[in-house]
Amino acid sequence: MKNVVVVGSQWGDEGKGKIVDWLSEQADIVVRFQGGHNAGHTLVIDGITYKLRLLPSGIVRKNKVSIIGNGVVVDPWALLEEIDEIKLKGIQINIKNFIISESANLILPFHREMDEIREDAAGKGKIGTTRRGIGPAYEDKVGRRSIRVMDLRSEKNLDQRLESVLSHHNAIRKGLGKKIFEKDHLKKDLLKIAPEILKFSQPVWLKLDQFKKEKKKILFEGAQGVLLDVDHGTYPFVTSSNTVASSAATGTGCGPNSINYVLGITKAYTTRVGEGPFPTELMDGIGELLGKRGKEFGTVTSRKRRCGWFDGVLVRQTIKISGIDGIALTKLDVLDDLDEIKMCIQYDLGGKKIDYLPAAVEDQLKIKPIYRTFPGWKISTKGVKNMTELPEKAKNYISAIENFIGTKVSSISTSPERDDTILIENPFEI
């Protein structure tokens, strides 16, 4: 039995959907362990495109159990809407193949509004959130005033929990000149959908313990990327949860000894959505070319992604922080037409050379990338499925990445199509 954790090794959008789909076909259980419906995973199976936001990727495959762990924040209305969308495409979702942790925290309408209010008021200091209430929901979780899935079981308990959370939010809303939230109306709306949510509710830690005893293969599916981790990312331009691999344990209720392999999904160049430092960002024609060829628009928000050269310093750092055993290199074919390709191998901070991303955002914004330049291969790699078929210059670039980051490349993706992958190492079979 092997249990695998998949994380993004950059700022998210590395192409996790395709890789997770391939792995989920081999897994018995697929578990989301952090984030919310701000994540977007696009899967194409038998010609049908599925755009998932909250549901684990295993949901589109038969005979798999998909789980939302306690580390995820759940917008119950968004979840039910997504379930309805997927059902319209012929996917069955029932209590046998889908479980929500009873300890998962809920995103409520005032969380979404607070997200919008803050972003609009921040001006140039905005974070660039997806405005879905993720951050405010995590704040209430840490503040011990959140509504959890289990709170929907009792009207009396729900009433008390709403009293607690709204006393906090309404005080802030009054101060901002916003209309207060009416408890009774919100309670009525929650009780209306409670049966549809509660029927999927179980103690996930207990179910995972059972699955481990049954020697099931478990795939832990992360959202966003390590550089958006609230502790280890480019703070404050980060998400509100821990995106590192170790969160798979805390976000589901199983020990770290449940993790056997950590796979880091890594794009052959670098992209970022929203605000924040980006040392290798390209504000020129090459950046535009990467965005156009790579179709760099967000699955959830359709926002245009910022594009830049591969940052080896950042990926090497996230590999160490997240304990990544191997990387799946994606979108290699996007680089096919370039005359030369660059990889960041150091930073210049005020004349001093450093080999890591400093923690202070002021320094992150000041650093200048130091590049190593490679000749482009100028040959199409799209659809290549065998390492021997790659151009030598492409192999040299891949080898240089591998040597610099200190971790092996376990697979190479050469197009969005699932089968266009060069498999070097299967995480489930090591």
C-alpha cells in the first residue's frame, strides 16, 4: 500500500488536475485536505470536461470514494450547486462514494461579503483573493466561533453558534456602515439545506483509519501551491490555509506516517494569479507568448495569470519545505517555440547574492533574478510520450532542472491531454 500526497510546488495552477486524475484512477480513496472552492481542477475524461472547485477529483471515476477533510472550508450552497452540475454530466454522487468531514467549517454569506469589502477597501494593498469568503471563514475557525457541518444537526445548537459568530461579524459590519445579518433568516436557509449536507457527513479520521486497515490506496489532493501557504508562502499575498504536504495529515485526521510519497506538480515555467512578489515575471512579449500558448487563465475566476521564467530557487525551497519526493513537470510543450529559455538560479538583493526567497515581502519585491540561459529546442514536443523522443536540448533543460532542485522528475506532461505524459516513476508503485 502506498499513500500519495499531491501539492503544487509553485503558486498554484501547475496543472494538478491532469496529474491528480491519472493518479485517482489508481487510488481507492481521494481526499481534499485544505482550501475551499477557490481551487480549480480541470479534468478531461472520454472527451467530457469537468471543472471541479470543491469536489475531489476522484468523484468523476467509478468505484472511488471521494472525501472532503476537516481542513477544507465548505460553502454548502456552492457544494450542492457543484454536485448538481456534475450529476448533469452523468456522474453519480451518493453516500457510498462521497463523504464530508463532520468537522469541516462552513463558509457563510457574510464571509463572502467580508472578503469583497476588504478587497475593495484595500486599494493597491489588495491581496487578490477569489472573493469567495475563504479567508474570513478560516479566521472564524481559528477564532473558535465558526459553524461546522456537525452544527447543522441541532436547531438549538445552530442558533447558539450563529449568535456567537454574528455578534462578531455584525459589530464589524456596523463599524463599516454595512447592513447587519439577520440570524433567523440565515438559520432558516441553513436548516433548509442541512439534510442534503448532513447525509454525506461522517468522522473522516475514523473512515481513513478503516481504509488504511483495509490496505486501500489513498490520494491526498492539495489545492493552490506551496508558495501560497499561510506560513511558508509570500505572506501576506497568500491563501488562508497551509498548502504544504504535511497538511494532508492535519487536514484529514491521520498521522504523518500515513504519507508515503509527496508529488510536487511543477510547471516548466512560472505563473501567478493575483497580487504579490514574482521575481521572474516577464512583462514583455515572451510573457504574453507563454500566457497565450499555455492558456493561462484561472479555472475558477478566468483571471489572466502572470507569466515568467522557471524559478529554480523557489521550487528548490518548496521541495525542502514540503518534503517533495518527485516532481511532475507540466506544460513543457509551451516552451517549444522559444529561441532561448531561462532558469533562475540565484537572487540579487541589493548587491548581495542569495540562494533562497527571503521572508520579508519588502525583500521579496526587491530581489532580482540571476539566470542561467539554455538554447531553445524549436521542435514540437506536444504529445510526446517517450523520453527518447524528446529533443536533446529539451532533455538538457529537464536534466538541469532536476540537478538544480535536487529532486527527480517523475513524469513530464507534453499537452493537456491525459495520455500525453512521459512516465518515469509511478508514486503508487515505488
